[in-house]
Amino acid sequence: MTRGARREHTPPSGDDSAVVAGFAAPIAGTRIAHLSHTAAAGGAEYALVRMLNAGPPWRPAVLLPAVDEGGPFADLPASVPRVSRGVRQPAGVSAGSPLLLLGAAMRLAAQALVTRFDRRFRTADIVDANTARASAYGALAARTSRVPFVIHLRDFVEEEALGRSGFTMMTRVALPRADGVVANSLATLETARSFLRAGAVTAVIPSASGLVVRAERGEREPGPLRIGMLARIAPWKGQLLLLEAFAVALGDGDAVLELAGSSLFGHEAFELRLRQRAEDLGLAHRVRFLGHVDDVDAVIGRWDVAVQASLRPEPLGQNVLQYLAAGCAVIVADEGGPAEWVVDERNGLRFAPRDAGSLAAVLLRLVDDAGLQERLGAAAITTPGLMTDSEVARAHAAFYAEVLASVTSP
């Protein structure tokens, strides 16, 4: 096992020893500066806010570049300082023109300088980069500092996921400087191992996803079968694949498909394409675009079937954990992080990735077998390793304590 690994989590094998251990880490009062490059309504940002709202034992501060007011960080508790200083770090430049890449590099360098001389960075006991972009300028700032530096990996360390320049920064600058890495799945961690220095502490901890502890699923609302996907609207997230499979499997019935999530990062045209495709299929009256939802638990709680259908291997979307905790009949693509959590026929069903026919066949199974729906939903709630936000915070406390021990040991 990698030095410092907290019993790296292999979820629902049924072996409780796989759950992250050491929750009672003695780090009360430790100052941790959390870096995040944007205040947009993204999964990484919500995960950090949820964890910091769960009463962690350390003393957190959130350091941001120039960002707009509002967004997820507006929900931080008053006790958590939120500092916005530096230059904007816009999305969509990692695979752009040479001129765009040069501008992005200059912004990273400027943000690294601003971050390095921020008082909360200089006095931190640990600096934690919450996103890939934050890890780039955070690592540059940390190169001239002895502060322990850790990285949250929420995406695969691959060019396809990070873009060419993002991949270069992550593998040549950020990961080699990291004293510790938290990954959201074993699949994610494996993509980073070869770039880590010897002795770096690693942990696999699911993101804080606002999970609610349930003994059983609540009473089903009356009405037609409800199938849903919670994910930002983007081509690779698989909404179009799900729409096509829904049309094949349920085009003649009264079942409803709900797509929860907004079209961020320039994907508005893709949302228009989805809406047009629903029209073309004659399904516009049964396909609902919910946009961004604040009460995720309430939305997922009314779904009978919840789907993850990403077109490339998914590190581990928070949506899969939320589906399981809500007691839905869960369907996931058979690859990446979601396949670590969903055991086929036990607590959900898997389908062949990127295959609309395979997904349609799985949907038909659930439509035709209400007993299977109920059995999978009941098993989903009891999936080993599902954590509340407070448990996620305590797992991070154990990880941070181990990082501190590793950098101070001879």
C-alpha cells in the first residue's frame, strides 16, 4: 500500500475495513488554506462548501482569485474567511490557441504570486488545492514555501480530461510538489501515481455530497415512472445517450425523463441540441429540463431510476453517491469510479459504456420488473462506504494529520 494510504476505499465489496479509518485525528486548530480557482456552481466547489459546513475540526480559510459574488461559496459559514484576490481564471483555455495558452500561463503565474504572499497562505499549516487549476498556481506558490501542499483530484490525470496544458501543469508542476493527494476514487488515484514523489500521502475519500442517512426509501409519489440524471449539461456527460435510450425503451409509454443540471462552460448550444432532439423524437412533453437545482435531495428523492451515462470514464461524480443514498434503482456505465460503487445486480445495474442499445435494454429490465426496482433501491441505501458530510470531514482530518506527520518525521 502507498505510504500513508488510509485503507484505500474499494466501495461496495461488503468489506467494512475498506472504509476510510482514523476519523479522530488530532488536528483541532490546524490552519488550512483551501484554494479554489472559481466560484462557479461546479461539483468541486459544492463539495468543498459542504465539507466546511459540516463543522470540521481544523481552522479553514478559502482563497479565491478574482471571482463574481455569489455562487456556492456564498453559503460558507460566517466563521470561514473567504478571500477573493488576484486575476480571473476563465474556463476553456487549456486546449485553446497558443495565444490563449500564453494568456492562461500568465494568469496562473500572476495568481501564484498573489497567493504566495497572502497572509493566510503564509501562515497556513497546510494548503489544499480543491481543483486542478488551483493546484497549478498553488504548486507554483508552494515551490518557494515549506508549507505542506495537498491536491484534491476530482478528474483523471489525462490529457482528455485536463487538456494538454492542464495535463502538463498537473504532471510536471503540481503532482511532483504535492505532499499528499486526495482522490475521489481508486480509478482517479491510479492515473496520478506515476507522477507522485516518493513518500507522498494518498487517500481515497468520496466528495462531500450532502448525503442523508436513511433506513429505507420514502413512500413513492404517485404518477408515471420517473427516470433522472443529475449532471451539468455537457456533451460528455451522456444526456443525449440517455435521451436516445429512453426513446427506444420507453418512447411509447408515459414515463418521464428529467435532466437536472445547467449548461455551464459554454455548452448552451448542446442544451439547445438536446431540446431539439427531444422535439424530433416526439418526446418534448415527457422530457423535462430542470436546470440547476438547489434541493438535490428532493429532486432525486422522487426519481425511481437514476442514471450515470458519461461518454468517457467518470472519476466519480457525486451524483452516483447521491443516487445510492436516495434509494433509487441506479444505472451506471461499466467503467471508472462509478463501477467501484455499483455492483451489477446487487445495488444497481451496469451497461456497456457509450452504447445506447445496452442502456435501453437495462431501462427496459427495470420497467418490466418492479420487484427488481425495489430490491436494487433498498440495497442502494445500504451500500458500504456511503458517508455523510461530517464523516467526509473527519476522514479528511485523518488525512491532513498524516500529511503533517509525514512532513515533520525525520
